[in-house]
Amino acid sequence: MRSIWNGAISFGLVSIPIKLVNATENHSVSFRQVHAADGGRIRYRKVCELEEKEVTPSEIGKAYEDADGSMIPITDEDLAALPLPTAKTIEIVAFVPASAIDPLQMDAAYYLSANGAPAAKPYTLLREALKRSERVAIAKFALRGRERLGMLRVVDDVIAMHGLLWPDEIREPEGVAPQTDVAVREAELDLADALMNTLGEVDLDSLHDDYREAVESMIAAKVEGGGELPEHAPAEREGGKVIDLMAALESSVRAAQEARGEGAEEPSGEEARVTPIKGRRAAASPKSSGGTKKSTSTAAKKTAAKKTAAKSTSTAAKKSASRSTTKSTSSAEKKPAPKKSTPRKRSSA
């Protein structure tokens, strides 16, 4: 790998010659600007506003723009004359726990390579000291015309350096957090924990840039002959919709379990488990079914009681009617038959 800066690490009175190498690389697909009508390249040219003509790099200098718009020329000699102890030195100023560094300060990453055989011993000494102390080194260094802050740590058998932003370059998060009071229930936290546990960990090496791969495939298809490109269904997004947070969390847990091959089975051991939510009953839950059965049984008993009562009433009515009929018949039998009247004979005179 090509070095971008040569200097030394200042570790007390120990000086370690090193070379600075970029630890990262950009794989993004870059595009050129073209004239849409004929495909001609669009280029930027540096033009002097006063003379309205293009100037060469050798004619371009530096200047500071004052508040009133006037330009104050700054030469390379002016900058070189400034006292900059870290111009060619990575000066270690402290050793702190890694947790003391706010990730917001993290910037570009570099590898520090020992520059020459004499640098191997002090380089290894610093590396092993960092390992044993389980701390990181805070250092100051100069790169590309400005002094910077850095953090040295061990990666495998190499000392790596992360550029850090200065503390005053970190903005306060004013007005970023929700401005309304929001209460989060324990049940919601339980489901969020279950979702986190179900998603689990991931091997970062397995992650890749899907969009970049799609762009590269599209370009390859065009290069090969401009054939039809594969159509991809647009991802469905539900942004802007008001959703039931609990339902969304429950669905997320189920989807994560299915993705991990757990299906609908209850996770065992230390795996994620969905915590039942008080006050929310499923339509076909055992408790609800039991309540339905109980209500049905009670209603049936009441109906049966009504039928029994009606039957008893009907039977009593029949018995009463039968008794009345029997009594009437008996009375009729005991009553004497009426005597027949005999017509009287008239005597003759």
C-alpha cells in the first residue's frame, strides 16, 4: 500500500519512524457529467473573475476572505513559518480508556507502518504496551495543512490511527430529540428487547452494498449491448402512516423468528421470547374460549329451567282440568232424575 505521509511517533523520548497508509477505500461507483444532447463531457475550468480567462494551477494561490469580502493573500512561506511541532510528528499526549472517546468524533482511519528495520523494536514496544494497558493513545498530528487529533489503537498486530474531530467541532443536538413527552410502557420495552434478542448478532463480513452491486450489473448490461434490464419490484414503505406500535413490534419479532428458521415455535433457552401483554386478549385465546363456554352453559341451564317450569305448569293445568271434569261427572250422577208430570183426568158432569 502506498504511504500518504512519512513522519514519526513521539512516545516520550522515544521516536518511532512510521509511514501513514489509508486503512479504508471507497468502492462507490462514480459518474461523469455529460451533455444530455450529445454525450459530451462537462468539465470545470478555473477562471479568474477579473480577467475572465482560465488560469493554470501554477498561477493559483491562497487567500483568506475577510468579513467585508476583501481577500488577504496567504503564501506557503507564511504557513511554513508557523510553529507547528506536529508537522512531521504524531505526538502522543495521553492514554485513556477507549470508552472515553465519543464515536461522534471518529473520522478517517489509517494504518501506521514501521519505517525501516530500526523502527521495528520501538513500534512493537508501543503496540504491546497498548495491548496490555487496554487503553488507546490520544495524539496530535498535522496532515494536509492543518493540525488534527488522533486516536491510536491496536488492530491485530498493527497500530491503527483514527482521525478525531476536535471537541468544539461536535455540534450539540439541540432540537433533534422529540419535543413532546412520550411514555413508554414496560410491555413495549419487553417486545423491543425480544426483537433485539431475536435479531441477535451479525457477521459484518456478510454485509455488502446491494445498491452498488445493482448499479454495476446495470452498467455491465449496458456495456454488453444495452439489453433489457431486470425489473425490481419497488420496496413497500409505510412511512407516514400511523401504526399500532405493539402490533408492529409483535409482527417484527415473528418475522425475525421466521427468518432465523424458528417458525411459530416458542423460542427456548436464552433466545427471545414474546412477553404477553396485559389487557390485550386474542380473539381465540383459551381464556376467552373458556368464558364463552361458561356463558353458553349458564344460558342452557336457564333455558332448561324455563322449559321444566313450563312443563310443570302445563302438567298441573292438565291435572286440575281432569279433576274438574271428574267432579262434574260425579255430581251429575248423584242428582235424581226429574219426575214426569201425569195429566189429570177430568170428571164428567
